[in-house]
Amino acid sequence: MATGKLALIIGPSGVGKSVILKKLRESHPEFHFPRSATTRPRRPKEGDELYRFVTNEEFARLKKEKKLLESAVVHGGASYGTLIDEIVPPIEQGKIVVREVDVQGFESIRKHPLFSGSSATYRLQSIFILPENKEQLLAHITKRAPMEKDELTRRIQSMERELAYAELCDATVRNREGKLTETIREVEELLKN
């Protein structure tokens, strides 16, 4: 088995996953942060660091040829997927590959033959980022963008569903308000094990 591993960072929307990943990118050039394939249009001044921009036809071909570990259609109708060729080569080079996924992506990857069971080819680690409490998470979500009552209800139900996945992960880290440095240190410790 390769010495590298795939580490998944999971957690509900608004918990701070992207901030944690941004800090890890800045502090750990030795880690590999794979790009996603996406069919969404490139934004102004957006480079190729985070995404491999593909057409709907290319995305369908990647899926058919089993070149994606997981994929999903996200709000707005754009497809996103985790590219195997962005994950496996770095693991084989002994690197820690750090990837943020939603709970559906986590489900797909943890059941993928490359990462599941006693005969898994590669090591998988899952870290769930928990909010300090549900109130904090709701405050973050509503501060981001005002929303209608129906949308808020949908978000709360989604948050409850997502939080249930914490017990399926290898580790949990609580992201407390004003304690980002400690949260990142905890995630770093887990990644290095």
C-alpha cells in the first residue's frame, strides 16, 4: 500500500471548511490539493488552480470512462466531480491529498473500491468539521446571504442530515468561534498521522 493517503474534509455548509482549506494550502505546500472537474463557466480572472473546466460532453465522457471518484450536480445545474488522476498519482508519490467534499461525495468515495474494505488500494482518512453549536452555524449561514423562511427551513434540514455523518468519520474537529488557529492545528495533527 502506498504511504500517501486521501484525507477528506467534510462538514455542513457554513462551518468554515473553505477557510480551513485556504490556511492549509498556505501552510503546507507538501500536501496536494486536487482540482475538481466542473461544467460551470469560468469566472472572470479565475485560473486553473481549483478547477479543470470541461464541457458537459467531456464531463459525461469522464463519468462513462470511470475517471471520477464521485460526481454531483450542484445548485445551478453545473456538474462537479473528483478526478481520479488528481488523487491517485500524488498518493502513489507518498503525498497527503486533502479534499473537501460534501456528504454525498464522502459516501461515494468511502465505498469506492480504491478506498473501501480490507483490500483497499489506498488509505482514506475522513475528518468532519463540527460547528461550535447549531446556533453558530445558522448565524453563519444567514449572515452569508439573507434567505426566505422556506429556504432557511430547507437549510436546517440539510444541516441536520449532514451532521449525522460525523459519526461515520475517522475524526471530528469542533470549529469554535474565534479559535480558527486551534482548529487548524487540530486538523494538521490528524493529517500528519
